[in-house]
Amino acid sequence: MLLNGRLQITSGLSSSARTLIESPKTSVWVSLVSLWEIAVKHALNRSGMLVSSQAATLYFRDSGYQLLSIETEHVIAVEELPSLHRC
């Protein structure tokens, strides 16, 4: 899902994807990595991130989104990603 700095779903999604995300029958998951990125961007006042990670967390929880944790194995697996995931 693509969110802007105000936590609004951006126009980068198709109408069918937007409908699925907004459906109460759909489980939406938000990675803790996304919250981390929100915190960093907000703290550095970058990318127009107008919302703090605390506000984002409340928004996600109030919206019924599930938080997806990150484990050590996930961090280690980053080193094995294909080159298209590297800067």
C-alpha cells in the first residue's frame, strides 16, 4: 500500500486495489519497517512526512490494520536479496 505523508492512500493504486484495502473483509498488514521509516522521515523532516510514528501507529490500529513484526532472520535475509533490491 502506498501512503503519503498524511497517511492517505495515494493514487498509485488501482481502483480494485483501493477497494480491497478499504473493504472491512480485508486484512491489511503494516510492517514495523514502515513505521521505522515514518519515524526516521518525520524526525528528519523529510519526504513531507507530516505524521509521527506514534500517530501512524494509532491510525493503523484504529483502522484495524495488523502490525507485521520483523525477526532476526528477516534482517539476515536482506543480504541474500537479488541485486534489484540494492541501492
